[in-house]
Amino acid sequence: MRFFLRSASKTLFGEVYNLVEERSLRVRTFAEAVSSDSPAELMRLVTSKHLSILEAFIEGNIYIAKVRVLQHLKNGEARTLKALQQKLSN
């Protein structure tokens, strides 16, 4: 996977990936660590969303890819805020 991402670094996908990788990892790690949700179910949900985004890119439908990425980011933000609220209320 890393090889693919390095070779894609000069593409739009590579640029987007590089922009969000580090921050996304930090946020995901926190949200998963403090969440009361099932880690396996969360992994299935997020993976299915990632596949949906990649399918739109592969099909060349940039508009749908953009819509799915934005929704995915909003959902991730909501999960993170929920996890933070759970952590603060304990």
C-alpha cells in the first residue's frame, strides 16, 4: 500500500492523501481509544466508506467522490466529538 501511495504522490489522490494522513491518524486513534462503540463494527463501517470513495475515483466520478469524502469527514468529526463527550462525562 505504501508503494502505491508513494507512486501516486504526484496525483490528486496522492496530494489529498498526504494532506489528511497524519491528522487523520491522530484523530482516529483518539476516537477509537475512548469510544464505547465496537472496534470491529467501526472498522467495517469506515472501510466500507473508504471503498465507496475509491470506487467513485475509479469510475471517474469526481463529484460523487467529493461528496463521499466530505460526508466521510463529517461522520468522522461527529464520531470524534461523541467520543470526546463520552470521555469528558466519565
